[in-house]
Amino acid sequence: MENKPNSFISSGLIAILGIVALVIGLIVMLSIPGIRYAAWIIIALGIILLAIGFIIDYRQISSAITGRRGKFGMGATVMASIFIGITLIINAISIDNYHRFDLTGVAQFTLSAQTKEVLSDLETPIHTIYFYTPEDPYGFGGYITNLLTEYQNYTDQITIDIIDPDEHPDQAREYGIKQYQTVIFESEDKRRLVPPEEIIVQTGEQGEQVSLEAEHAFTSAILEITGAVQKKIYFLIGHNENSINSDYSKVREGLLDDLYKVATLNLTTNPAIPDDCAALIIAAPKESFTSNEADIIEHYLKAGGQTLILINPSFPQDISQLVSSWGVTIEDGTIIDPSSYISPNKDMPRVAADKSAFGLPATYFPGAVAIIPQEEAESPDTIEMLPLVWTSKDSWLERELIPTEEPEFNDGIDLKGPLSIGVLIAASPTEGEITSTSKLTRLIIIGDSDFASNEHYESGNNSDLFLNSITWLTEETELISIHHKVLPFRRLTAGPQATNFINYSSIGLIPLIVLAIGGIVWWRRRQ
């Protein structure tokens, strides 16, 4: 009998050591992921010690369990143990398998697929310095910090330093910092500054809407200092075209997300198309070109340029003259397709995958003209043409559409389908210095511009048609793919400190609450 107390003390000590080992193993696993296998060994040791303690004092534990109070206590203990065990296992698994959610309205902490691809291919170390002052005049300090941390989640090549320029003015002078909240990316002997004005984007006719677009600026900086070439898309202006700041602001966002640079081009003030132009977009001009402007565009195309031309009904005639030399004729009017349209608008033809060169399931065109290949093109041997999107055989081109009346086909006046709404054209260059490495002239003509307007851009596969067209024009033909639609939804995004709180509280807080509730129940029953 005298040995029982000593036996009980030894078994209790072993059990306590087992619990301590379990806690230490869990802490090591959370705080030092690099030695996770050692943490699992410590946890296994804790389980073994608990089992040894149970075996040593089996009889006393067995008699305590089989009693009335013991059965009740055992049931509560088993349930609590199961709950704690499941919680520990789930959290241990989640260390290697986790997913983070971004519930901000614009998903500002979710990187685009293009940025993730750039980061995954990154082989050069990049040092990022954020010159941040607590007196943030722009109010986006936390946003920048969390976004840079998100970049680190996809590569181990990026390091981040946060420096207060007021406390370290010598470093601010060294890097030529003239504004607070400037971010610097440097790699080897290259450096790129991203000032606040490249992060704050003003949209709207008067610039009254302000948004943050740091991802494009940061990824562009990474591409620049690592030597990658970023292609630039120019939108022609000066003829009342669709504006990238209002009508086409979502088009602009889509191009930026695909890591293109976007700019406008006025041929009156810049009498040449820049050498860095990867593609020129002419988005439904309502006013005629000057003869000089028409010549500049024509020479650009013949020298191997890439252009997307969007046309609406009642287009300027010089547009028709511009595309005529490339083997197509623009037929004015409005396409009606009673077999496939967006109800109740028969003048809004819907094009299915079997009538799309890109195989897009559903694109539609509000008020489209017809793009008709000429029977005898001016240079048939050098021009290759492919329909991009086309209508059914039941369609026709209504010459005089009256919105208040039901459209009907008039033989001899209207043009019977099927009709091409868009065409792809490739041709050998005929001007300038032509070599074996010269680029082909690439031209896309679409008889509608409204499909890519803000109102329709995100509907169906309209955005995919526009972005895939730009991809084809810029000769990234191997990258042509469907830009899958993602319905907007809200997610929760937490910064590093909040994330640590959530992680640790989910491991310790819930079990403590359960134990506290169990203690209260036990105390009340004891009374």
C-alpha cells in the first residue's frame, strides 16, 4: 500500500511531462516551420509518455473511471479530448495546406494570375524598400505593406524593408526619395522607383473617382528591373473615340491585369506611331481622320503594324477606305439575327462557340455592322483572312432600322446572312525595311464597339473576345485562352498580425473556452 502514492506520483509526473511535450511540440511546429519533423517527434514523445503514465497507474485509473462520478467525468473528458484532438489535427494540417480569402470590394489583396506567374518564374533576388511614414498623407500604408507581403507568398526572391524617411534621412537621400510612401524595387544594378502617383488612379471624365492599383505598378517594376519586356497598347484619340477613362475604363483595367502598358496617342500632336507600340486600337471614331493621319496609320500597317479597329453604324467613310486595301468592305446598317440574340433585342446578335474563331461560348454585339470579305482582294496572294465571329444563316443586315418597329428582311435592300461581325487579317509587310525576322501585319476589324464598353464588357465572354484579340495582335498566339469569368464576391483579408491572432486563437482559444465551460458545469454539479 505504501508504494501506491509513489506509483501515483510517478505516473502523474510522466503524464505531466507528456502534456508538456505535446504543448512544446505544437509551439515548435507553429513558430519554427523549418524543423516540423522534430516537432512531430516531440508530439509523438508526449503521446507515448501519456500512454506510459496510464499503463503504470492503470488499476487506480480504471477504478476511478468505472465509478459513477468517474463515468460522468470520463465521458466529458473523452468528448473534450476528441474536440481538442480534432482541433489540433486540423490546425497541424492547415499549416501546409491553407487558403486565404480577400473580401475587399475590389479584391485589392488578391494577385492576378499574371502576377503570380511572373513571381513563380522569378530567378533574380529583388530587394524592396518601402519609405513609409506613420503620418501617411495618402492613407494606403497598410494596403501597400500587406500587398508586398502577398508578393512574398509566391516567391522567396523578394525581401522587404520598411524605412521611415524622417528617422533615416540619409537613406532617403541615397535613393533620391522626394515623396513619402515611395516604394523602391532593386535587383543587382537596376533600380525602379514607384511614387504614390503611380498607385493612385483617377478615373471618370473629371478624375473624380480615385482607386488604388499598386499591383500593376509593382509587377511592372519587377519586369523592368529583371529585364522583361512589357508590351504597350496605344488607344487612338482626337476623333471622339471611346475613352479609356470612361467608356472603356474596364477595358483599360483588363489590359493592365494582363500586364500591358496602356497609353493614348494623338496623331495631331505626335505625327508618328511610337516604336514601342505593340498594338494600336482605333475604338469607334465618330469624326474623320485628316489625310496625314490616314497616311500614318496606313504606312504603320503596311510596315508590319498591329491594329484593332472597332466600328459602329454611321461610321466615317475614311474608315471604310482605310480597311478596303486589306480585302474587306464595311456594310453600314444593323445586323439582325432572329435565331440568336439577347432577348428582347433582335438587333443584339448573340454568337455561340461554333461561330467564334476563339471558341468563346457567348459573345454579343449591340448594334453591329457587317464586315464583308471582298471577292477579289487587292493583294489576294499576300493577305490571309479568317472570320472572327459570324452570325447564323437566318440573319440579315437591316439597312434602315426603326427602333419602334419589328425588323423584317426586305429582299433587294437588306443583305442576307450569314454575316461576319469581325475578321482576322494577316499579311506580309510591304513597306519599310523587310527582313526574314519582320513581323506580319496583323489586323482585326470588328463591326461593333459597344460589346467592350463598361456596360457590356463583363457580360458573356465579351471581355475574353477583346483580350484574346489583343493577345493575337501582339503575337502571343500560344497564350490565347479563355479568360474565365469570376463572379464578384466579397472576401475577408487579414494582415500578418491579424493572421497570427486567428491562427493561434483557433488553436488555443476555442479549447480554453470549452475547458472553462466544462469546469463551470463540473463545479455546479459538485455543488
